[in-house]
Amino acid sequence: MAGTVTMYSTTWCGYCTRLKGQMNREGIAFTEVNIEHDPDAAKLVESVNNGNQLVPTVVVVPASGGESVALGNPSIAQVKAALDS
């Protein structure tokens, strides 16, 4: 699957663990950024989630090379749809 996926997470987030497993099973490559260790990443997450540090936040650049989209706590179906758009 083409496109790029960046997942912003924390070590303690169960939703993050679940989504990582789902993306691995689906063969979706992603880069993970821990917002607890990266203040700039935490600010980015806040900027796309109305000031909240919502994790997982996933930023997808679609296969078409179109505009990136930020998804707060997405399902695997939402991630796949964003990649295909």
C-alpha cells in the first residue's frame, strides 16, 4: 500500500497498541512518534485535535500524493481509506 503513515502515540495507550497491531497485520508501514518524548510532536497533536493530546493521532499522506489528513483515534478502516484517497 503506497502513501505514508505517521502515528503519534504514548507508551501507555491501549488504543495505540491495538492500532499498531492492526496496521502491522494489514501490512501498512508507519512511523511512530512518542509525544511524551517529543514536545514538537505533542504540539502538532494538540493543533489537530482542538488543543487535546489525543492518541493515537495518525497523519496520512495518501497514495495519490494528495493533501495529508490527520485522524484522531481512527479505526483501521479509516486509515486504509485515507491511504487510498
